[in-house]
Amino acid sequence: MTKKTIVTALLVLVTLLAPLSVYSQSQDFQMNGTVLVEYRGSAANVTIPEGVTSIGGSAFYDCTSLTSITIPSSVTSIGNHAFYGCTSLASVTIPSSVTSIGAWAFSRCTSLASVTIPSSVTSIGELAFYNTAWFNNQPNNLVYAGKVLYKYEGTMPANTAINNIRADTIAIADRAFSVCTNLTSITIPSSVTSIGGSAFSGCTSLTSVTIPNSVTTIGDSAFSMCSSLTSITIPSSVTYIGQEAFYGCTSLTSITIPSSVTTIGDRAFYYCTSLTSITIPSSVTAIGNEAFSDCTSLTSVTIPSSVTTIGDSAFYYCTRLTSVTIPSSVTSIGPMAFGRCTSLTSITIPSSVTSIGDSAFSRCTSLTSITIPSSVTTIGGSAFSGCTSLTSVTIPNSVTTIGGSAFYGCTSLASVTIPSSVSSIGDGAFARCTSLTSITIPSSVTTIGDSAFYYCTSLTSITIPSSVTYIGQEAFYGCTSLTSITIPSSVTAIGNEAFAGCTRLTSITVSRRTRIGENAFPSTARITYSD
């Protein structure tokens, strides 16, 4: 074989292998559209393909052989744990296209000594550079990553007041001052637009903070457990108050929410035990779950007509709340929304509400009466359970379902009329209503649930309509004042102990075709068959 032939053969071979090499490299990147989901290779030097817009969560997780990475200018975000545990990675330059770096993104990159972060980055997640050489070598004080105040490094001296944050700072990162228990006050410059999640959480000595008009977002848990914080003014630039933003601020007595805020996050003011009053602005459309739960000093609250939803447990255990007016814009009251508001004496439910959630007013022990509007179709389980002062209730004919234990333990409730729209009475719906003397069950009802009238000890008589086909277990158990009962032939089954413990029940009329459960009737009762 001539030298020319050999060279030609080698050129052909290189030409054939080159696409295979490119193909092999391309196979290392698992993509979902323009998101790099996972790197599956083992190369030391990696160049992310142009066109990738996001480096997904854990994409390079524990790539311990990775020493350098080239990120193209098409990338705008780096996800949580993206380069976590890349212990050989020595340096990284983040392009100016990137705006956010996720939590733990470069955490435990123990060799990472050089980090270049552009001013385009406005959000850095918690512990993004934890246990990197770059962070470990920082001097004790404020540490910046680009224009983001990333973290306070070292042990903070007692009674520290911070008023020297750089004037070009655009954001305070997640957990930047978390558990800095010696921080007493801080001035945030007007260049800052966002306060990250848990940024000041657990700063138990923080008594005051000035939030400038430039801030638009207060992150989740931003000031949670700041137990010495007595008051705070949220500027009119803020549109969102994050979940648990002021959770456990037990010294907070007042707060002004500006009209720019549209959403109050879940548990935003949970366990603010010194908060006495709150005015929710007309810009707010939703009150999050447990937003004001356990605010035990809250005596009044104004809910504007812009609100359409009151979240689950929104005002749960606000034990000093005496009255509340729900505006006509609200369509649903969430489960346990006002549960255990033991001082609540009256409540106005507007005709816009269609459903009352489970335990919505449970254990409101001072509530004496309530009018349910004709718009309501469902009364949730335990909705008014334990309302021991409730003497009367009007159920409109729009209601089709009375949930289980809906009025359980309403010991002052003397009478109730169930409308003809109701088809089933839930399990334990009126159990332990010990003052209930009479009840009208309409001909629309087909099922009386288990323990529906359990221990209604003052109930003297009841008429079961011919529409009923099933009487549940212990439905009338312990109704000690009940003397007689006629069960229509429509009833095909009576549950176990349905009338057990009815010690004065002497006369029972029932069909022979009815399937009768164990110990359904007291042994002393005389049974007469209707057929």
C-alpha cells in the first residue's frame, strides 16, 4: 500500500468518525425542549450547547470529574442543585443572560474558588454556594454575588445595626441573614427590588426594618420568627407578600398592607399573637390558607369587596375576633376558615357564597345564630360542630347536602328544619345536639347517615318520611326522650344499634321486609309490623 493510499484512508476514517464523536457528545445531554434536564457524560471539560435556555435542577449533580463548564449566552436560569457536589469544578463564569440561580446550585463544589456573577442575576436561592472555596474564603461580613447581597458570613457581634449595604444592591438573597440573632436593625437601600425567602428568618433581636419603595416582592418566610419585630410598614411598591412572610412575629402589634398588594400568601401572618387589627386593602383578591391563623389578639378585621376566596383556616383560632363581615364578592369559605374563633358572636354570610367548607365555623362557642343564604348548596362536614351557643339555624332550600358532623355538639340548638332540597343527612350531622326537641325531615331525604342524631337526648318525636330507604348505624342511639317511632315500608335496611339506648322507646312500627341490624332496637320496645 502506497503512502498516498494510507493518507487517503486515514482522511476517510476521520471523516466517518467525526459525526460519531459529535453524535456521542450530543447524547450526553438529555433535553426537554430547550431545558437541559441531565448531563450523562463524564468529560472534564463540558460546553453546554448553544440554544439551551435553562439548566435544570440537578442536571450536573455529583459530576465529580467535571473541572470546567462553559455556559452559553442563551441560558437564562440555573436550577436547584444544578451543579451540586461537582467537587473538581474550579471556576465558573455565568453569562449576563442569566437572571436566577437556584437553591444549592453550586453547593458542595469544594474546589470552586473563582465565581463570576453578572449584574443581570436578580435572584439567588438559599445556600447556592454553600461549602465552596469561593464562599469559605470570604472575610467575615456582608458577602455579595454580583449585585445580590448573598450572605452575612461569620459570627455577627451583639446588637448589630446594619446600614452600610451597597447602594447598587438589587436583591437580598434567600437566607441572607437567616438566624442572625444579634441583628437589631437594618436599612435596605432603595436599589433593592426583592427580599428573598427566609432572608431574615429567625432574627430574634430584629426590632425594626425599613423596606424601601423599590421592593416589589417579600419572599416566603422572609421575616418569619422575628419575635422582637413590633411594627413594619410595607411600601406601596410591594405586590406580593409570600407564604409565612411574617410567621411567628409574636411582638408585631400592627401592620399596614398597601393597596398595591394583590395576594397574601399562605400563613403570611400565622401566629402573630400580638396583632390586634388588620385592614386588608381592596386590591387583594385572595386570602391564603392560614394567613391569620392563631392571631389570638386579633379583635377586628376588614375584608374588602375585592376578595373572592377566604382560604383554609384563614382566621383559625383567632380567639378574640368578635365579629366579621364577609363581603358579597366571596364565593367560598374554606375549611376551618373561622374555626375555634371562640369570641365570634355573629357572622354575616353573603348570598354570593355557594359552599361552606368543612369545619368552617367549628367550635365557635359564642356564635348564637346564623343565617345561611339561599345561594349555598353544600354545608361541609363539621361546618358548625361544637358551636355550643348556637340556638337556631335556618337552612335554605338551595342546600342539597348536609355534611357529616355538620352541627355535631351544638348543645343549645333546640329546633331545625331541613329543607326539601336535601337528599341525605350526613353521618353525625346532628349528633349530641342535646337540646334538640324536634326535627322535620322532608320527603326528599333518602338516607339518614350513621349517628346522624346520636345522643339527641331531648328529641321526643320524629317522623321519617316514606322517601327514606336507609337508616344508618347508631342513627338515633341514646335518644332517651324518644317514646315512639314509625318506620315507613320504604326503608330497606336499618343499621346496627340504630335506636339502641333509646330507653323510653316503647313502640316501634316497622315492615317485615326491612333488614334490621344487630341490637337495632332496645330490648324493652314493643315491635309492631306494618305488613
